[in-house]
Amino acid sequence: MTDRMQQTKEDVRNIFFSGSHAFRSDEELVGKLHFLLTEHYLSCERFTIGNKEDFFSLCDDAEKIIIRDEAAGGSTGHVALKLLAERYLNSFGITVYFEHSFCGYYPDVISTDLQTVVECGHTNNADKILVYFTQGHIAELIQIPYPADDDTRIYGYRFTAHKDLYGFLNTEFEEQKKVILKIVNRRRDT
């Protein structure tokens, strides 16, 4: 199942900042991601990764969590989301690494061809997704938030870049650099 989505700022916040730490989100970044979606620099579609029973089954199965040492890192819920992501990608013949170095970060799951990056749960430094697109030239980023209490399924959100994203972000970076240089030069002159 896939749904093309038009996200509100709250939707974007809930996709990247989920679970027990959901209250701590980067509002500037949420606004930026919302802008990129609204202005069609990024697109997003929601799809089903699995059902909630699979998630709870993995969370409750300490043996499966412990045996998958390469997926370690985070709570049992976080590891369960990683394992569901692996299962989902494997169903399309895509093999993965867990916690593999990429663009200065360690994505939760990444395809061995480095074209699909998956982040799970509450995503600290959600701005890294823009780095994955601009420096890593990935085909897609999948974000899998922790399920809400009333969810019956585990959803993934597939983000893909439109061709203008790279130019827009590079222009934005150059503008920010000019502003910073102006401030530095003013301080030197005083």
C-alpha cells in the first residue's frame, strides 16, 4: 500500500520525531523539510512496512534482538524497526548493512549499493537526510517512525529528491555562507 502525501508541519514532525522523545524536535528543520515538500523539491509517500504485531513480536523476542548484533544500537523497539526495514528491503531482493558509515553518519539501515537509506524511530540530526541526498546521491530515504498507540501497521515514509533539490540546497548554503562572512568581517572591522 502506498499513499502520496501532502504533509503539514505536524505530519513532518511526527515522521522524524516519534516515540518517547517526540517532544524534542528541531522546529527550524521541520519547517525546512515542510517547505521542501510543499515546494516539490522532495516528495514523500507512505507505505506499509509490516503490522504492529510483528513489531511487538520482535520487541518481545530478546533472542532475535541479541542474535542480530550488527543491528545493535538503541532500544529493543529501535532494533525491531531496523529488522522490519531489513525484512521489507529483502522482500525486493535488496541486501543491507546496519549502522554502516555513510556521508559522515551511520544510518540505521542502508542498501549495499548505497542507494536506499533507512532511518528508524526518533531521528536526531534529521538534517542528515539532506546530506544523504546531496553528498551521497541516494535514490531514496525511508523514515520509519515508532508506531502511535492507535496504529495497527508500521508505516514507512519514502522521500525522493526532485532534480531541483541539489541546486536549491547549494544556493541556500552559498547564501548562508555570505551572511556568516559578512558577520565575521564586521567583527574584524570593529
